[in-house]
Amino acid sequence: MPGTNEVFLPEGTLRRIYEPVFDELERTGPKRWERKLREAHGLLLDEQYAFGIKEGDKTHPTDWIPRIVPASDWERLEAGLTQRLRAINVFLGRLEAGKEEVVPREVVESSILYDTGWKDRFGPVPVRQIAFDVVAVEGRGGWEYLVIEENAKMPVGLAAMTRRRRMSGEVFFPGSMAKLPVLPLDGWLGRLGDALRAASPKGSDATLAVVSSGPDDQFYLDHHIYAGEMGAILAETRDLEVDGDGYLLYRPTGRRVDVIYERVDEDTLYAEVPGLLASHIEGKVHVLFAPNSEIIDDKGVGAFVPEMVRRYLGEEPLIENARTWSLAVEEDRRYVMDHFDELVVKSRGGYGGKEVMIGPEESKASVQKFRRQVEENPVEYVAQETIDFSTHVLCETDGADFLLRDSYADYRVLVLSPDPTDPHIVEAVPGSLSRVAAPGKHVVNISSGGKMKDTWVLEP
């Protein structure tokens, strides 16, 4: 059975918080809704073309029924996730200093996201932003939240969130947004830019570069949006070079770059910009996702974050992990191999829904194939319990009626560390890049067939 639906009660009654949205949807009607779908897609394409991106469609698949988060739920989410980022920054600082004592050294050194041959330089605030993937399950006192994974390396989300919000207010639900006290996303891309520039001693005067792999990237439109709204340079690796003094230059203008917000594969970045790693180590440029800082994206390391909270903050975790087994631990490995087809098994360093097997959704042949892959290198995998987390709705029409279908949904919440030197100053963007899976599937990633949703966080 699927998880609890957030929009409808078990008997099929609409939850009160969604009444303004569905009243407006009913007034709109299926035919006019289809016109709105075309209008929104056209507006998003116009923005893409305005940035000079003429080839392909970079606008991202979206379901336009918003997800609504009451203030009390958001308060718990925000408190739990900001707590986690504070603990993660302490962990990375101790790792750089050689004093880390929560995550076993063998777990760190076996990670494909950690290279013992590199010298760590994370800075006083190691992670400036992190995206937490979270699911909701129904508890006795309401929704309870579980963290599925952290995304420090490629925390996609904020640009897409702002564009979904714009369409909600201008095209789909202007009346509902006027009735409900929705916290705005205005200005948050600028605040992200401020947080990223804080990694440089120059602060607000620092030159920030968004480094993209170019037009073929599915998120190339987002890269333009980031650069435009953060006042940053948009560059590809071919536009960058390290000069004779070890400083990074933007080749077309000769301008010195102080901070890199990389949206390109790390190996490609360092291979195609010789000297960049040395420049970062010497403090002449700051690469935001510094080498080895993405160790927190390792799902085997993420399993230890609650203990980081206890040990380094002296607090109890406000949000727990989904139950996780590490195949680097013999006892865990035996359990996982005995229950393989019941679990979610994933690569520690995989992302974007890649190298993930959801046992109950796979054929016997697929399970056996993945099992053989895991047996070749078990230390590289973790397993999590299969969770029937909450569902939302996918809205389609058949021309005459609306068709609503259950779809598993997660939250991707972005948390920032904006202070130049204090890693305990953190703030969460009041929204989420919610993602919904194809009906019957648990994997919500856009690259795996999921869709985005606007998420409305309500004021207290």
C-alpha cells in the first residue's frame, strides 16, 4: 500500500489546507488548465531563449499542484536540518584538522568521494550550502521526517524553485496565493550569492563564477539563472586559466575569480583547468565544493550525522536518518545480503537516482544482477529500509475531467551557512524543490522520470 496522501484524507476528503487550491482548480476547469500548462511552458521557454539557449527544452518536467507545508511542520523541518548542517561543518573542520572521531577512518578512506592524496582545505565554514533530501511518514502526532541523504556537491534546487513559484503566482493559482500566507522566495538567490562570496576574504566584493559544463547540461538554464541573479560570471572550463602567480582568471576579460560555484564534474574541472587545485590549497581562489568536502555526500558517512549532532553539538537529533546499513560493516552486510530483495540498496557515492536498486520494485533478474554487482565491492554500498513515505498528487486531464494520481514525494530543502567565519550561523530557504515520482515508483529524481513541484511554506 502507498504511503499516506498529503492532499486527501484516507476516506477521500480533501484536507482543509488544500481547499483554496482545489476551489481555484475547479473554477479553472480542465480546458483552461490545459491552456495554462501551455502558457507556463511558453513563459519558461521564453526565459530560456532570452539567455541564448535555443536548442532543446531545459525547463524541467513539473506538476503544478503545489505542496503546502503548515508553519508548525516547517518549524520542525527547519530546526532539524539547520542542526544537521551545524554538525556537518564541525565534522569537516575536525576532519581537516585530523581530529575526527565519529566516523571510522576506514569509512572515510574507503569512500570514492575522498582522496587521501589531496590536502584538505575547507576554510572556517566548510560547507556554504547543502540540500537535504527528506521524506515524511505519518506518525501519531502528525508528520515525522526522515533524512534520506545529503547533497553538498551538486545541491540543485533554488533556481528551479523560484521559477516554479513565479508560475504558481502568475499563471496557475494567483487567488490561492493571495488567500494563503505563503512565505516568499524573493531575494533568496541573491542571499545564496552572498553566502557563497562569504567564502572569500573579499566578502561582498569577491568575484563569483558559476562554472558550467555548457549547453548540453540539462540544468544549463538554471546555471544562467544562478549567474544572472547572483551577479556572477557564467563560465565553462575553457574560459578559465591559472596565471603565472597562481591566481584564477576568467580568460575572456582577464578578470580574477575569487570563488568558484562549480556545476561541473570535479574530475573534469581539475583536468581542464591545470593549477586550480594548487590555487585553492594556497588560498588564492576558493572552490566551494572543495576536494574531499563532498565526503558528506557519501551515504556511508551520512549514516553517522545523528551521532555528530550528539557528540559535537551536545544535542539530540531533531530529525533522524532513514534506517541505514553499511556493507562495510560485516554484521550489516550479512543482514543486507539475507534481505536483499526487501531493501533499497545504493552506491555510497552515487547521485541523481543512479546506482540505486529498490528491491520490491525490481524483477528477480534485476535484483540478482544488482546483487552480483554489490558482491564484487560490498564496501561501496549501503542499504536502507523501504519506506512508504507520503504521497502527493499528479494532475492530468483527459480533456473533460481532471485525473489525480498518487505519487511518492520527497522534499529537497536548501540550508545555507552565510557567515564568513562562524559555521553555527545557518538558515534554511523557506521552501523546497519537492519532487514526485512516476506513479508506483519510489525514485523521485528528475533524471529518473520524476517531476518537480512548487512548495508553499506558510507563515506562523
